[in-house]
Amino acid sequence: MNVTISRSLGLVAVLYFTANFSAQTNVKDTLSKENKIDEIVVIGYGTQKKSNVTGAIASIKASDIENIPAGKPEQVLQGRAAGVSVVTNSGQPGAAATVRVRGITSFGAGSNSPLWVVDGIVVDNIGWLNQSDIESIEVLKDGASSAIYGVSAAKGVILVTTKKGKKGKLTLSYNGFYGVSNTAKKIDLLNASQYAQIINEGLVNDGGAPRFSNPGSLGKGTNWQDTIFGTGEKSSHEVSITGGNDKSSYYTSFGYFDQTGIVMTDISNYKRINARFNSTHKVTDYLTIGQTFAYTHTKSQGISANEEYGGPLASAVNLDPTTPVVVTDWSAVDPSGYTNPYIIRDPNGNPYGISRYVNNEMTNPQAFRRIQQGNYNWSDDFVGNVFAELKFLKNFTFKSSLNGKKSYWGSRTFTPKYYLSPNYNNTSFNSLNKIDENKFEWSMENTLTYQNKFGDHSINILVGQGVYRYNIAGGTSLTYSNLPIERWQDASFNFNIPQDDITATGWDGIQTRKASYFGRVIYDYADKYLFTGTIRRDGSSKFATNKHWGTFPSLSLGWNVHKENFWPENKVINNLKLRGGYGVLGNDEMDNFKFASFMVSGSNYTNSGNNIIIGYAPSTLENPNLKWEQTSQLNIAADLKLFSNFTLTADWYKKKTVDILRQVNIPGYVGVPNLPWANVGDMENTGFELELGYKKNWDDFGISINGNFATIKNKVLRLEDDINYFNLASFQTMGAVSRVAVGQPYGSFYGQTYSGVFQNQAQIDAYVNSNGTKLLPDAKPGDFIWQDNNGDGKIDEEDKVNLGSSIPKYTFGLTVNLNYKNFDFMMFAQGQAGNKIFQGLRRLDLPDANYQTKILDRWTGEGSTNDNPRITRNDPNHNYSWMSNYYLQKGDYVRLKIIQVGYTLPHDVTSRFGMSKVRLYITGENVFTFTKYTGYDPEIAGRNNSEQDIIGVDRAYYPQARTFLIGANIQF
């Protein structure tokens, strides 16, 4: 292994670590080389020997992730670091992931996403990054390691270091793969005969007449899932060129990624083009300059990924199976429903089927697909920095770095005239819309480092200053209506149309300004006694003058016990390090000027002559004392090496956020349109993390096993003074299904509980309170027995209780690498346990929506079941309309995420063709998932990052695909 250590005092590193891992490094090379050095890890503004690190830092190297076929680079973190939760937002191509470091930190100010720092550049995500360009990823998990980033670090910090050039001859590398994908699971839905039977039964149970005269004659009917699921494709091609000499080094790469989804493949796709150029130049012995630059272009189209109100997935689950996909037999449908001239037809001119029973947003997926064609989203991202580094007086290094990101993004949408159903149509006019937005963010940092070693003492002192500008942004939207066309292929803004058919809007962002001063001291004595102290002072324009500044300190200590003279030499515990730390972090993720009240228009009124007078009023109540959220974290840990080949890391932490920023409720008579912001909450996370590794090499065989396990317990400690809870995710007519409540985990499910099913009228009559009054007077045999949880003698809203948490109590991952001669094998599995999933696949407001086959086990008579209620459309006992434990399922799962087998051709074969390495491999992705959850996928993220939604609510989730790939790594 070649190790290059260079000064680099940017936002990522004072020193950076470059290992000679190409995209073709096999497991055997990695195992043999890693044992020869003291591993270096990236820390905030620097690097450090892993043996002397006192904070909680998880490190993932290029060799760990280079052959994982992820669509977005953040997904490679899943299951690889204890305490880091990664939930893929959907199986849709290009979908990002929800990343959380040691749980949820805030429930009011922004998302709970960590701070991403790529080569010293603070960015809001890394979806633009080419995975093969990554040299290492370090997750700063605790307060001590993160505090150097101050106000931005409360939710964790993830440092990404990209590959740099190395001294030596020019090296050309290629990494590519191609694969096909399909769905791993379909939901068991009623066929046409079963559906007709259940609908008839519900009508009869409510006193009506059956709708279908002969259900058995309908056969299987339409399985709408078969119309939406298809075979997706996934391919990637990445080329890198690297080289250098004593003065300059460079790294250049190009990448192309293309993926089509497994749901409606022609309107679910993602393409990404990447280019990167990194270089470093040693101008003199004391002056080094360098730069990084990356460009990424994406183009994508997608469907509603977790939304019950429309979209192909929700429609496929809810549409009745008696409706045909395409109408070819007019005797099977009502012809009066197909007279509209804008009905969508197939290439043969036959109309796509329209349900007589299930309408609203539920539409024929094949017809829906036709009106979505040609629409797309796009983005262009330019990210880079330049730096100059000056060494002087032997032990001092000064570095100045200018970082920036310029982003452009938008969409283009053509909406034709169409008629998909009586409730979902556009028959007035067509329209073409384009949205163009942009944002520029930049920062400049200056750092000075003093580093020296004298005797047994080693010290590193860093001081720095930075200025940051965010949200220099703007955008426009342009819409042309009534275009003289019918097809999306003909849509253009070149048509000369009346001014009344043109609509244009624009906006400008409000710039956020920050300034920071920071410092750190790292000291060790004889590599035995370790100390790190950090302080950062941040100022933000988001707060009033008296609250602009916040101070964020940290302290951590370590003790390499095995280096003491009293430590006995033994073959059991080879190394032992004890460490602990405490740090205070901040958060200001809210819009600008929320402490202030502005006069806004909209409060219009009429005078005595009924003339409209434009009125102005305060936008909200001001709060000049609005201040930073603060998150403090205590971490206590031990690192061990056992039996020469085992490594063990154990961390315990307690993380508490106080003064959480959130909008507060005020009475309507106050008369302001917007709720004011205040510091109104406290929350706590505690957890235990365990990482265990094993490495061993023999002559022709090598093995590496790494596993991790983490627990987390979340609790809300305080809310506004006058409330104990507020509601979160809602579901259709059911209302809120989760809430934030004092003493409970964030986003806990909340509702009624049932203790069985009434088997006869006598049971109903006997279910009374102390006064002899029936608790459920509207119940009938077959209805749920709702519990009187608070014992007040009635069943109402007050009987709702906590039903479980959406947050997994346990997360885990396991990676196994084997190699034998030229063969290598990798297996990666991950999972979670201890959480609940709310399954909201069926539209409750559509009584004729289809059911899962679970409904066949409904109550049909005394003794038939005590688990599922009778079929009823009126539902007087609220069996289906109340939020209850009936809708919750365990979210536990174990997923075989990756399995890969590779073969590296012998060198004497490849050298004949001028190649230094050729590795071929086959990969299976999401091969098996072991779970009792009955939906498509137990790994369910929220619809967005707002506080109004949580993970674990299944509204027709786009499942992750099962994929099989073949690939090659080639190096010249």
C-alpha cells in the first residue's frame, strides 16, 4: 500500500490519506495490505491515526464500497456503520435515502439529515457524486468529533474524501456493469370472483342488495399489478485516469449511469453523467496549490413513490379487478362511460378501461402512463474548490480555501387533454410548463496549524476562520396553454399564442450569512494518554442581533491501556483503548427572519361603497429571543483487538436536544396568518453500538468479516408549556395516525386497541360500564371489541394509546469477504427490528376499492375468527375507519442486500493485452428479504423531510428491485 500524507487544511482535512486502491482491488490485496499500517482516518479539518482517535468515528474506505451497484452514493452507507440509519426513500431510480446519525435530533427546524462535507465543501446532499470517485467516508457520530463544525453538526457530520492523483505512471481504469431488475414481491389481492363476493357481502350486511349476480362467472379478472410491474435495466460505466510526478498529480474521471424502474418502466427512469478533475501542484518546497472540480447532469422521470392519492402503485392496489385493461368486449362494460372524446386509447384505437366503481384519483395505470410521457426533471451541479497551502517556520502550515457550489434544476411537463375517469380528467385545455431554478453557495476558510513532536509529547493546534453564504437563489416558471397540438412530441414554446394563454412567475431566495471562528488542540503523551479539545463560535443571520452568536465546545479523552508498562503481554486482549467525550452542537435550520414580524398584504376589506381596499397586517408574532437549538452528547467507548485477528468497538451515548425550534399554536383571534416560531421542546436519544471484525490470511485464502449492531431509544422530554402532544402523519379520513407526545418516541403510532371480535349479540349486550350502559351500542356481531383504555365507561378519543414506534430499536449489518487464489466472494446483509409499520394501502373513502386476500379470513359467523371484523360499508362501529393496532405490523426484516462472486484473470494473461488487471464479477442485489410484513417492502421512508411525516407509513411504497448484474473492472 502506498500512503501519501499531505497538508490540506480545508474543511475536510489538514492531512489527507490516499491509499492505492483502484476500482479493481480485490479482497486478498485489501486484507494483506491493511494489516501493515496504522490506519489513518479523516477527522474534522484533519486526519489522525485511528489508534489515537478519541471520538466516535466510523470509517468506510473505497475498497468497502467500490463494487456496490448503488444508484445514489449515500446508499452505500446502509448497514456499514453502527448508529447510522439509512432508509432508501423508494425503489424509484435516482431516489435518495433518508440518512440519520444516532436518531432524530429535531422535530421542527429542517430535516434530520446530517451535514455533508465533500473535499471541504459543505453540500446539502451527495447525489451528484460518482461513487467510484470516493476514497473514504467518515461519519462523525458523537459531539466530541462533530463539534468542530458547530452549528451545522447537531445531526451528525459525514465527511467524503474523493480520490486524488498519485505519483507514478498514468493509470487508466474502467469499472462497469449491466443488469436487469424485477419486483421481488407482489401483494395478494382479490381476483374478480373474490372481489364480487366480498362486495356483495358488504352490501347485504348493511341491508342492501347484492351487486353481482354470479361472482364465480367473473373468473380471475384483471391483476392490475401485472400491468405496472416490468423488467428494469441498470447500467454504469466509469473511467478514471490518474498519474503524477514529484511536482504535480492529477485524477480525472467520467461516469455514466442509466436505470429504468420496475414500475411503469417508460415513466420511471434516471440518468446521470459525471465528470471530475482533481489536481495538486507543489510550486515550491513550501507552497502547494490545488483544486477539485466536479460536474454532474441528471435527467429523471418518476411516479408517486409513497402516495395513496393517485399514481400507478396506489391505483394497482385499489382498482377493482372486474375492469378490463383495454376494452375489446363492449358487453362487459357500460358503453355510456366511454363517450368522452378525450378518453385515452391504445395503439389499436381501443379505449383503456375505466372503472365504474373505483374513481377519484384511482386511474387505469396504462392510460395514466400515456399522459405522463415526455415529462422529466433535470439538474446540473458544479462543485469545486481551490486552495493554497503555505508551510513556514518548520511546524506551521497556513491554508486558504475557496469553496463553491452552483446548481441549476427544473422540470418540463406537457399536460394534454385527457379523460381518465369522471373525477380525474383535463378536458379544457392543454399546457406546457417549464420550471428553471438555480442556487449558488460559497464559503471561504483560512486555517493555521501548528504541529510538533518533542520527546514523548505530540501536539497539533488548529485555529481557523470561515465565512459562508447560502441560498443565493432564484427561479422562474413559464406556462403556455391552448397549444395547437395533441402530442407531447410536438410541444414547444415556439408557438405564437395569445398573451392571455401565457403565465409566468418568478422568485428570489433570501440569502443566509454565517461566520465562524474555531480552534482545536490534539495532544498525546507517548501514544498512551490522548486529549482533544475543540471550540467553535458561529454567527447566523437567521437570528436577531442579540442571538446571532452561539458557542459550541467539546472535550474528549483516550487511554491506550495496552501501552502501559503494567499491561501484561497476552494473546487474548492485544490492544485496549478507553475513550470518552462530551460536546455541544447547534442547529439553525429554519428560514430566515423567523424571529421577526413583517407587514404583508392580503388583509383586504371593503368600505361603505363596497370598494375593495388593499389591507396590510403583521405576518406573525415576533420573537426576538428566538435562539439556537443545542444538542449535547456524551459518549463512552472502548476499542479492543482480540486474539490478533478480532477487533471490537463498543460505544454508549446519550444525546439530548434542548430549545427545539418549532412553530407554536396560537388562538385564531390573535389575527396573524402565520404561526410564530419559538424554542419549545426537548428530546433525548440514548443508544449502544457494537462493531466486531475478523481478518485472517493464509497462503491462498483470506477472510474478512465485519458486523455491527446498534440500539436506540428516543424520547420526547418537553413540548410547549400548555400541550402534551401534537399530531404528525395523517391518513385519509382516518386523521392523524402518529404524534409527538411527551414521554414517548418521536412519531409514535397512536390509536384505539381492540381485544377481539363480538361473536354474538349477547356479548354486545354484556359489554357495559359500571352503570350498565352499553359501551358499543352501534356494534353488531362481527365487529371489533374496542377497549375502554382509560376506564371512564365510554369509548371515545380519550381511549387512544401509544401503539408502537416507527423508529427501529435495533439496526444491524454484516459483511463477509472471502478470497481463494483469483476468486473472491462478498456477501452483505442488513436489517432492523423493533419498529411498527402502518399499512395504509387501501383507500378508506372508496368503499369499492379492492382488498388484500386477508379479507377472506373475515368474520362470517360465530366462531369463525376473533381477529378480523365482518365486512361492512357503513362501518357504524368504526372497524376500519378508526386508527388502531389493526393497521400496524412488525417492521422487522433481514435483507441479503448484496451477494457477489468475482474472478481476476491471471496477470500473465492480461499483460499480453497491455492490461495490469481484469476482474469479472456477477452480483445479486436485494436477493432475499426475510420479513413478516405483508406489504411490498418493509424498508419505508417518509414522503418528505418535513415534520409532518415519518418513516414507516406505507401508502403504496415503490419497492426496491431485485437485480442481477454482470460487471468488469479493468486497469491499464
